[in-house]
Amino acid sequence: MPLKSSYSDRLKKTDERLIALLSDRISLLAASEQPSLDEQLADVAPLLAQAGIPESVWTGVVNSCYTTLIPKSATNHVSPRKITIVGGCGRMGRLFKEQLSLVGNNVSVLEHEDWKYADQLLSQAELVLVSVPIEHTVDVIKRAAKYLAPTTALCDITSIKVQPTQAMLEHHSGPVMGLHPMFGPNIKSFFGQKVVVCPGRNDDSFQWFLDIFKIQGAELVACTPEEHDRMMVIIQATQHFCRFSLGVFLAEAKIDIEQSLTMSTPNYRQEIDIVKRLFYQNPHLCVDIMLATEERCDAISFLADTYSSLARLVAMKDRDALIQEFEKAQSFFEDKINTFLQPLNTTAKAAI
């Protein structure tokens, strides 16, 4: 019993010190311009590895510290606006409603059954945000545009940008912008997240909206709709297909995931976490991301052909041919490998 009491006392004192340090950290964040999440992780990565603390734990600490400052800082900098989210009851729509309301905006929602109120919900809005499935986005933009005032800022947050941006420019005479939030609906704040911004028309009308992301610590990445869609073929479509395929394989092979995690490497555990998050999503969303454009379908088909070709070499146990394929890819990455591995090597050395 004395031993247990001594342990409890030490734990309590450790918690007290930790709470005091967290308080100091939050005070420092409030009094200065905050470094990015990547910078905060890079600075302590060797220490985390040395202490055996998973990076995800530190990411949670950094995010939580920053989140405590968001309502106060955001409300101080942003004037309330009238916003309507078309599709605001979907998971991304709910996230944006929550975050935009959190900083004092008046946010309304327009869903399927609300079009009889469209004039009331859309004509007086300063910002109309379209958050609907990809296959409905252009039709919804056309329908909503009929009710908009010339001064209303119109924006979409779907994962393709060329077609929605063209539709907004064609059917609305006022400010237009395409956004692609590079995150899912489970985040607690915009801190550390990327948002791709595709300017369309009268960009200044969106500055107050973009400032909400910046105030919360998001990174804004500007590009044309065409550049965005080319990049998303690789960043989204093929990655979704890879993880979708792995998930289907694990399910069909009836792999005991929990047992595999008991003896897993960090990389395997991270990959399984990503796959689990994918299958937590709405299946329609996942499939629509893969099928959104012909370019995405073609790239996935090319990737599948590559898998099949390499699998044939494995089936034939053609070691030389597999090494040759590896070396060809290695040559492609040669200029990038040293830069990519540098932080990993630093972490590995610290862990030894």
C-alpha cells in the first residue's frame, strides 16, 4: 500500500508539472506568431524518438494547445457574416458550419428539402458555400446561382476544381473561388491543415473567409483549377485506389488486424490507420473521388496494370527483373532521396 501511495504521489506531481508546462506553452502561443505544425514537429522529432513517444501524441498536444486559442483569436479578428452552406448537413458541411459559427458568423443550411426557401437562404448571403457530392456539384451551382445577388461570394469545396469553377464563372456574375480542403470531416480545427485555393473572380471578396483559415493556423496553397486537378490524380485518386485495394484484400483474406498490430512496424501501423480512416468514410465519397474524371480513371487503370506486371514477375520469381524495376524507380527518385531521408535518418539516429 505505501508503494502504491508513493507511486500515486509521484504521478500527481508529474501531472502538475506537465499541466504547468502546457499552460506556459499556451501562453507562448498566444503571445507570438505561431510556427507551423510541420515546424513544431520537426523541432522535436529527435527528442520524441529518443523518449519513445509516438509522433501522434505530440501532434495531439500541439493541436490541442492551439485549439484552446481559436475562439478568442478568431472572434477578435473576424466580423460576423451571413453564410449559407448548400449541403450543410453532410459531414464536411457540418464541419464548416461548426467552424464558421465558432468565430461568430451567422450560418444557415440549405438541403434537398429547403429549395422552396432558396431565395431567402441564398439572396441575402454574403458567402454561399457549395458542399455536395461531386456528381451533383455543377447542377447545384447552376441552380443556386439563379438566386444570388451580384455581390454574393460563391465558393465550392469539392475535390475537383475545373468543372465547378467553370460552372460558377459561367452562371454567377459575382465573386467566385474554388477551394479544396485537404482533410476530412473528423478534424477539430483548421490548424496545421492545407487548403488549396483556386482563384476565379474578385478574389478580394474572399479575403475575410481565407483569413479564418489563416487565423486558425491553416496553410493556403494557391494554384489554377487545371493544376489542382492534375495533382489530385496522384495525390487523391491513385492513393484512394491503393488503400481501397489493400482494405479489400485484407477483408477477403480475413487478416486478423489486431494480431498483426501486436507485432507491427510503425510504418505498418500508420498504413493500417490510414486504411481504417478510409473505410470510416462514406463509400459514395471514396468511389466518387476515384471516378470523378476520366484522367483519374486512366491513371488508376495504369497503376493497376503496373501492379499486374510486377505481380507476374513475382509469380515467375524473376528476381533480376524485379531488381531492374526497383533500380529504374530508384533512378527516378535519386535526386530526391537524400532530402527525403534526412529527417528520417535524424530520427533513426536519435532512437539508437
